[in-house]
Amino acid sequence: AFLTKFSDDGSTMIWSTFFGGGDNTQGTEVPHSLICDTSNNIYVYGVTSALDFPIVNGFQANHAGGTPFSINFNGTNFGSVGTDIFVAKFSANGHDLLGSTYVGGSSNDGVNYNLSAGNYNSAAAYDSLSTNYGDQFRGEIMLDENENIIVASCTRSTDFPTFQAFQSNNAGQQDGVLFKIESDFSSLLFSSYFGGSNNDACYSVKLDESENIYIAGGTLSLDLPAVSGAYQTSYQGGKADGFIAKISANG
């Protein structure tokens, strides 16, 4: 992956850097989302298949594994170990990697696709959650007022690292995930699945003034978790339904 900063009028490249693992037979990185803090440090969320992705003070130091696959439509080949999510923080001048960690379980994490199709390069591999170019690489990163890191994504893992979870198990093939990392990358503050018995994916995350968390995404599940009095409590059929959910500030 690479990270580049331009002048505000786009005319000048101020700095640029590669980042990722060094194993050419394994390592592929795809950045999905980024955000800056009040000091203009840059936080990036994405996926990696590198066993030697640079980790700085990360609570998960090792790649947890997955299933090898490639997506010809996007030119990505994730080698023999599949994908873990990564989260990384760079200094405002691009010189320093200030923190980074893997986040993942033993199946593929952070990539949105239809596992049941078998051939990831066929049209059958793309259900209505991954119809458009780049839909495989969705999700978002946000910061709270203390610059703790919040990520909304998806996973195939049944052993995704959870903590203080409102949903502790993967309920289907692919579930959404929501997690919050300490600002120094040393620990999870909370981490949870969100989904039903079919494919689900979280695409976006935002906070309100009370630090409550809002996630939005897509679902094919008939049994997505809902609360009493929800605007729409049942799946409408056909293609994917959208969803929006509000989570307490502590997860």
C-alpha cells in the first residue's frame, strides 16, 4: 500500500510512503479508509495477507490466518494465508509509523465477498453485497474524542477477537464487526460481531456528541438483530437490505 499527501490545491506532492509486508510471495495490502486526528497524524484501516506487516505496540502481533484467494476484477492476490485487518497510525510528516496492529481470526477478515461461490473470480462470487467495483474493500475508520480508534468492517472468522461484545458469535457466513482500539494500539476496548445467519457487512461508522456509535451497511439475513420499536423489523427480500444501528459508547 502507499500513503501520499498533496498540497491543498493538489498541485504538489508533499510526501509519499509505501507501507506493508516484505514477503513478495504472501504480502498484499489494500487500504480501505483513513482519517486524521487533531495533530494531523493519519490513521489507516485496511487488509493484509503479509505475515511480516510492520507492527508497532499492537495488541495482536501475528497474522491469524485465512483462506487464499485472489480477485482478478481488482488485481489483488492475497497469497496463501488470506486476510487480516490492519490498523496503522502515521506521523503528520509521513516519517514515522507510530502504531499498528493486526485484527483478525483464522478465516478471512475485512474483505466482503460471497464465500459459497468457490471461484472468487466468477460472477457468482458477487452477491448483492458486493456488486460494484471496490465493494470488496468497504468499511470505515473513525476516532473518538480521546483518539481511540473505531472500525466497522466484516469477517468470515468464528474466532475474531471479541471483548465486551454485544454479540459474541459469528451468526452466519459473513458477519459485520465493530471494534474499538486504545489510542496507543495496546488493547481492545471492545469488539463485537453484528449480523444474522446469512451475509452481513458494515460499511460506515460515525459518532454523536455523546460518543454513541452508529453503523450502517448491508445484510442478506432474515434475522439481523433488531430492537423493539424499530422502523423496519423484517427483511424485505430480493436483494440486500440496508441497515443502521446505534451502539452505546462503551460497546
